[in-house]
Amino acid sequence: MNEPWRMSVDGEEFEVSLPDGEPGTYHLTWLTGPDPQYGFGFTSHLPVQVGTEQLEEAIREFLSQVDPGTGHIE
């Protein structure tokens, strides 16, 4: 796996990693969420690397689905 990096979006911190051999696939761990192992993954429509703007959009979409009471997507 490539070296993970951190992103901050709307005050929330995520670790982003790209698995080797899976172009356009991203694993994002929500570091500031209630469960430090919780997060999400996605694959770009075309299996190519996406830019920061697309990653921020994916994170905001994830956060919009999280139930504030549980800290998870229900």
C-alpha cells in the first residue's frame, strides 16, 4: 500500500490510503470520529487517481450521512 496521508475537511481529520494494484481506490479512516477505525472507501468511476477536490467532496458526502447520535451511517 502507498504511504497514507492526512486530510482535514470541515474540522474533521481523515487518513487516506491507496491500496497497491487498485488504481482509483481509496480507503479513508475518520480519525476524529467516535470510532477511530470507522471510515469508508470508494473507487473513482474511471480507475484513475482523483484530486483533492474530489476527495473533499467524497468526505463531505460521507459526513452528511453520519447520524450525529451514533457517529455511524445507519
